[in-house]
Amino acid sequence: MKQRYTFLDIRATVNELKPRLVGKFIQNFYTTSQRIIYIKFSNKDILLVEPGVRIHLTQEHDMDISHFCKILRRKARRDKVVDIYQCGFDRVVVLELGRQKIVFEFFSGGNILIVEDGKIAEIFRVVKDLDIVKGSEYVFNKVDFDLSIDAFIKNDLKDFLPLDDLLVKKVLNELGTRIKADPIDMKKAAQNGIPIKEDVKSIFLEFMSEFRKTMEDIQGYGGVIMEKGKPSNLIPFKADGAKDFNTFNDAAEYFFQGRKKFGKNDRETKVDKVRKRQENYMKEMEQQGECYRKKAELLEKNADLVNRILEIFKVVRKNKVKWTDFEKFREQENKKGSEVSKAIVKTDFVSHTCWITLEGEEIPIDFNISLFNNVSEFYQKSKKLEEKIRKTRDSLGEVLKKIAPKVETKKITRTLYWFEKFHFFFSSDGVLVIGGKTAQQNEILVKKHLEPTDLYFHSDVHGASSIIVKKPTEKTIVETASMALCMSRCWETNVVSPVWYVYGEQVSKTAPSGEYLGKGSFMIKGKKNYVDCHKIEYGLGLLFRVFEDIEKQVENMKVDEKENHKFVSDPEGMEIVHSMPVCGPWSVISTYKYKVRLVPGRERKGKLVQEVSKRFVGQAPDSEKSYVRSISVEEYINVLFGNVRIGK
């Protein structure tokens, strides 16, 4: 099976990439847990680069960010592609960006380097033995081939034509047809001193010149050789039995995806085995539980008979009858046709257990306890098995996730924003509103973030959150007041209290003479502006951070990183960076694509988060599902507050 690209594979790839990527902007870099870098361009093309192995366009990409990925982002994001080319016939691809070059090496262990002014500015893998380190000069080695007839005679065939065996065979066959002789026989004859005719030399040189041109221009075709239903070889030329593709990039995508798919077979078999074993175990427990329920029901149905049996054993215990005497008595009663004695199968006085037969079912009962307690024990055993089945089923899902192929669970990580440590939401007009979760946070907000022209919101309830907003609209003022109402004891008591706001310049930490202001408390000077707010309801929803169009930004000189992102509640048709939960007034959250209404209640947060997450993931289309699923329990709990439950 093919493991890495040949120089010809690289040439076919680069020839196809050049018209697609030259003139486009690099939008971003991503990576995986493996040595794979994804480059997204402004035309939405995604280039996959695995140093030392492959380079081709792909339809999907992971969202992880490695240390080197951050370097690439810092150095080359938003750069325009000036050119992309192969260095001679070497297994090296150069992505020229004007002021710098990104060099991809596909020989040996592979490498990625950023070259500026001929020197290595950044490097993915340091190779000290070859002096390939940061700051050293990078030498471009334009490998070429000597396709002369002298080189053909002198060198081994694999050195003369370092190509895929299929292509070498094809080249020799076509050459043999041209010279009307077997090239290998001609080579051996020349090595033994037999001269080659001039016309044959001329035909040979003409053929090799055409072949060189074919190699230089190769593109527009890709083939995948299949063996036993699995992809085994990838070629940029037509061959018998190959699966044809219109481009080499398409063939490469199919080949490596197929190789990955078939590589998962053993792991998928393991998943099936574990699932089957656990399902059989649960089935056995279900059958045992059903058996316990049946015994309990039979005891209830035949209560009179069972009570008579228990009464006999009560007398036996009271009178301290010997086991041998009891057996004699039972045999006598059997001869008389006693229903009670016939129902008794055997007895163990040590464990005070009696086995009885009811409607053909043998049932053990404890004759030291009542019928009711015997029935309860069987029902209790059945319930314990049901609980065990439930736990097994829940844990089975977790076990299968752990041993399932990693491609099924892509983790999208992100860094928390500064405002996520506070209560926050974005108003309908896109204004950020933040409030303190604790008295200490109230202090921090006022001291570090409140400016004289900002608005400060509060409720007339002790211990309410201090909330600030900058340059709000009238609509934002109403929405912020709703937050101030809910972020107070009004939420717990379900009683509305007045909400007001003042300007930042009216808020002071200086107490009147002889008085003391506790942590999180402030003096308000001047008039308070009251807001009519009476609904105690909140919401939990999802926001998505998305990329704006990089090309438009570069044209408009919007190069600040803050300006190439925005938050939306419905990311359909946009490139998603990540998703995040947010709590806010229901009047705001109710407009979101993913939302639940929150009202005062005492539902466990863990259970609430589980229900919300399940609901959101179930609602998400395939393009958004991985982003919604990646939100952790901790992120949800971080935005929740007080005692809440999901409202209708």
C-alpha cells in the first residue's frame, strides 16, 4: 500500500492547485492531533498538508490549534498567495506569499518551514544534523533528471526512472514500441560493448523529451488501484483497473479517506464485540428480573396457600420440631393428598428457606418473614436489576465512545473570553452587557470597567448584581434592566422590585462621614432613572463565533483580529470558529436558533445541562453538530445562575 507521495504526485497536485490558489488570501490555519495542517483560503478551498506524506485539497477539516499552527496564523494569515510551485522535481512545495515563503517538505520525516530573506524564520521540525534550524540559510535544491541515453545505460533503472513501477513499465513498453526493441535488452547489449544505432539514439532522446514534458505538465487525472476492495495505490496517470477521477486531488482525497476507513475495521470490530457482549449481559439481567417479578406475582396470586405454608413453619419453629420429624409429618400429609405438603419441594432449616411449587414454578421463600416481605424481596431484586441494566446501558455508551474511531469525536477547543467570568449577554442591538456574580466582581466591574459615561444598573434589593453597559440604545436599556431584575433576590422570591440606572460618574465608593461601605456596595449621587420591568424570566441559548470574508477585510484594510470575527445566533452558511453558551433576558434569547426558557426553580444543574445539551445537539444540522456537541458541562454551568428550571 502506498504510504507517501512521489515527486510526480507532487507535480500533479501543484499543477492543479496553481490556478485555484494563486491570487487568493490565506484565511486561516487549523490542525489535528496528528501532523496535519489545514490551510483555508478565501475561495473556501481547504488544503491538507501532512509533511513527508501528502498534500491535496479536502472537503473537511478539524478545528484544533497547535503551537506551530498559532505561529502560522501569526505570520501568514491574511497573506496573498503569489505563487505555488514544486522545487524542480524535488519533493518540496513552495507557497510564495510575497514577503515570505512557506516550504513543505515531503521527503524523509517531512517538514514545514517559513523562509524570510533566504533564512529559516520558523520551523516545524528541527533537524540539527543537517543544520536545519531557526536562523540558518535554507537551500532550495532543484532536483532534475538526466534522461540521456548515456544515463540510461550507466545507471540502474530505478535511479534513471525513480517512478511508480506501473509507470516505469508503461514507459518501457511505449519506448520499446518506438525503437522496435526491448529497452532492457538494448541496455544490456550496450553495457557489453555493442554500440547503439544513431537512429535509435535519436528516437530515444525524442521520446524522453516528450516524457519530460508530460511529467512537467501532468494534471487533470487521478487513479486509485483497489485490491480486495481496499485502496492500495494512488497514481497520476491512467492504468488498467484503476478507479478514475477527474483530478489528482480528488483521487488523493478518496485514497487517504478510504485508507483511514479500512484502517478502522479492527477498531469497529472491537466496538461491535463490546456492544454485543454487553447487550447479551443486559438481556440476561432482563430475563432474571422478569423471573423475579413472576415469582412475586405467583406468591400474591396464591396468597392463601403460601400463608398456610408459612403458618405451618411458624408452628414448627415455635414447638422446636426436629427436621427428621417434620419430613415424616410431610410424607404422611402427602399420602393424605394435602395441598400444602404437596406444594413443599424441600426445606433448609439452617437458611430458613423453603422451596415451594406454584403453577409449575419453583419458588424459594423465607419462612422467618411474612408473605408480604417475601413478595417485596422479589420485587426489590427485580428493581435492582432494572437499575443495573440502566447503569450498564449508560456506561456502555461511554465505553463505546472511548474505543470508537477518533474521527467520530472531534473536540473543538477554545479560549474563554474575558467577559465570560461575569454574567453577560449581547443585547438585541449587539451591545455587550456584563454584571458581577459576587460582591468582589461588583467591585472589579466598577473599578476597572465603569467609565463616567457608562450606565450602571442595579435593583433595589440588597446583594443584587452591579451591571454596566456602554453606549446603550433604548432597547438595550430595557433588556439590561431585565437582567438586573433577574440577577437579584427577586429571582428567588419571585417578587418584582424596582430597577434603576445611573451614569458611571454618579457611582462612588466614598461613604458619608461615619459610615462604612461593604465590599460590592457603592454610593449613588443624584437622580436614579427607574425602568419599568416586571417579567422574571431568563433564557439559555447558543452564540457562534464566525469568520467574516477575509478578502473583503483586506480590501477595506480591516486587519485587526477583533474585526474579522463576529457573534451570531444562527450560523447557517457561515464558517464557524466555535460555539458558546450564553444566558440573557428571554426577550433576547427567544430570538436565537438554539434556546430554552429559564424560570425560578430547583432543578439540579447537572441534570438541566444534560437535558439542554441533548436538545441542542438533536436540533443541530450536520454542519453545526460538532460545534454544539463540543460545549462542555462546565461552560454551561458557568453561565447559569441561582436556582433555575426549564420553563415552557
